[in-house]
Amino acid sequence: MTNEFLSDNVQNLAGTRTVPPPKQSWAKAISEAFIQSRLILLGLSAVPAALSFLVFGAGVLFWIFMIFPALILDSSLRRSRYAATREIKRYHAARENELLSVEELQALNLCARFTYRDSGWYHTYENSPYWDRKAGFDDPAFSETRPYLHQKFDYSEQLAHGLKRDWGITSKQSAFSTIRELRDGQYHRCSIVNLITQDGFEIVYGILSKLTGAPEGSFHPVFFPEGEDAAQEEVAGGSLVAALDQFGLDEATFFQAIDEKRAELDDPYTLSVHGTARDQMFQIVRHIGRLALRNDVRNMFLFDVQAIGQVLYPQGDQDLLALGWGFDLSRGMFLLRRCYAAGFLSREELQAELPAYRQIAAAAFPDWTSYFCSEVIGYLSWKAAKVESSEAYASASTTARECRDALEQQFPIGQQVPWPEADDAARGRLREALEGGDVNPFFKPETLGAKVAKPALENIPQPAGAMLH
């Protein structure tokens, strides 16, 4: 990251995604240059040249007289083309926005996908220019006598309305609570595991139906009996061989079909099952379901398998399952910046929240690509809990495209802002979060038992052997 780039506090204009903002188009510059006052001045300056042309023709004297009108025209066009840039510089000077540290930029750009989507600012505390309407014209960034003509402002009361409508944030305390819960992943609880489990059941029961000719709905009561059916409970708590035998299917044929599905999904991992029929079925279901999600993320959202593996499978000394933590970190940072512009938080309070966000992100993810992959997977599982699967995947495709564009645009986030390094402080912050008991339990594979996970299908007890690892 060059100092020249960092020292350029001219940020994106609304409608652009480049830093610094592009100059005005020639069409707009020319239309603004030829307003009445400038036309009069240009016309008066051209009178000597016109008279010279009429009397002496296009000689040396004519071209000498044309120098002054040409300079006026050039100055007028330049002034019009750079008007937006001057306005942004004036805004930053009034807000006292200064050059931020690399560490601050790394934290602030955890919401780079939102910044790209909204054509916002990457290098300031605010997402975009804002006006504190409670202060009115006492807000130093706004001026009654020098209005902004080229910037679209966020009004503080409109931001406050959106925060209350979407998040229930109405005060400093509720802002801090939401922002910190998102930072620690407390909003992203069972949705991804439910998505994996549900897809796994559909695939595995489809395989069983194809092998046996039995309806897909007939397998669930055998492996996960409801009520007080002692006979079925004994089968579920017994061997997988006995459970499959009820459908005239031998274990070898079943696992051969499972292995074929794993090969189809390009499984690089080992499937090792143990425990009762219920335990083994859950392990198979989650293994297949996770492969299916991995395959979808690779083929539909175009993330590479390495990034997907870093998100969907345990990593590091903590056996961390990042899953959708990136989605929560991204939303939390976006809200932090919005709450600052809405007036709920001071600049000092915003600054105090940045280190924790940066440290957790650094410890949980190795690079921007895996972080964005986690954000997309988190978004997909969140959306799938609200709408039909096809709509969720279509919406998540848009989110994935925004993440890829943030990496590949004229402002490539990965080149301009390096991913933070996971130092001892970052690892300590992650360890503290995981041991605190409040963080999302699905980040730790050993906690994916019956006590913490709500089953995707009704009344399915999750046995100890059903851990997602």
C-alpha cells in the first residue's frame, strides 16, 4: 500500500467505485461551463479576436487575441470538471478527517462488500458523507452559504430510522450491544448447520430411496423415531446394519452408494463413522451436506476450494469452524460506521471498537478471500431461513458477485489494504471469545451436540456422534 494512495483523502463519489473519484464527464463539464455568467465573460473576451478576424483575417493578431478567451474557456472547464473533488476535500477538512492507520483501515474495511455495494468510502470512519441534522448548520461539515452540489449526503435522522427499523437500535447502549454481539458471532447460531443438515438428509434419503424403492419419508422414523416407540428406538440405538436391514439393504451396498456420491462431490476428506445407527446416519448426513454446500459455493459463487475449506472445516489450534462469522463481522462493522454517522457513537467510541474487530478477523481468517467466502456462506444460510432455497441462492449469488468485485475492481481491497496478521493479541482475543461461552457454539466442533444445536427437522435429537468436524 503506497503512501501516495493512503494520503489521498479524496474518496468515492456516489455512483462511482474508484479512488480518487473520476472527473466530471465532458458533457456535464461543458454544460456547466456555459452558464450565463461564463458565456458573457467568454463572449466579451472574444470580441477583440472577432474584430481582428473581420478586419485582418486569421492572422497573427487574431491568434494572439484568441489566447485570453482560450484560457478562460480552459479555466472554466477545469473548474467544472474538478468541482466534485474540491467539494470532497472541503468536506474532509471540515470533518477533520485525517490519514488513518493501516490497522484502522483493516478493521473499517471488514464491511468492504457493503462499501462496494453502496459506492461508499473505504478510507474514512463514515461510510459516506453525512449531515448531523440535530446540529443543523452548526455541523462543521455543512454550510448554508456554500451548499454541496455534487455529493449525496446521508441525513442522521434517516440513518437512525433505518437502524431502528432493521436492528432495533435506538440508543448508544443498544448500538454497543448489537455491534459487540455481531463481532463475537452471537447472531449467527444454527442456520449454517441446519442448512448443511437439511441438504444432507435430502441427498442421503434420496440415495436410500433409489436403492430400496421405499419412499423418502419412510427412513426418518427408523433412524430418528418419535414418541415412545420402544422397538424403533432400539433400532436407532442399535447398529446401522440392523436399521438398513429393515429396508432389505446391506451395509456394503449403502456405503458404496455413499462413496459414489462423495466422489461425485469431489470429496478430499475421509468419512469415518462410529456409534449407533442414529449417530452414524447423522455423521453421514452432515458429511454429505457439507460437501454439497462446498460444491455449490465453488460452482455457483466461484470461490476456490482452499478458501471454502478454511471456512467449512476446522482450522488451527482451536479447531475453529469459521462458518458464517465473516457475515457477522461485516454487518457489525457496517453498523458501527452507520451508528457513528447517525450520532449514536462518538468518533472516540468508534475508534475504541476497531481493534477487537480487527483481531478477531485476523485470528479467524487467513486472507480476504476466505473472509468474503465466509460472508457469502453466512448470508446464504441467513437468507435460506427466510425464503425459498432458489431465491436464497439467487440472492447469495449477488452477494458473492459484490465480494468478488470488491476484490477485483479498480480499488482491489486485497492490494490496497493488506489482511491483518494473526499476532498473539489476535489469537488471545479469539481464545477469549471461544472460552467465554457466549460466542456462537458452532465455531467449536466439539460443541455441536444435542445441547446447543436446534435440529433442522422437527424432533430430531442430535447425538454426541453428530459433531460437524
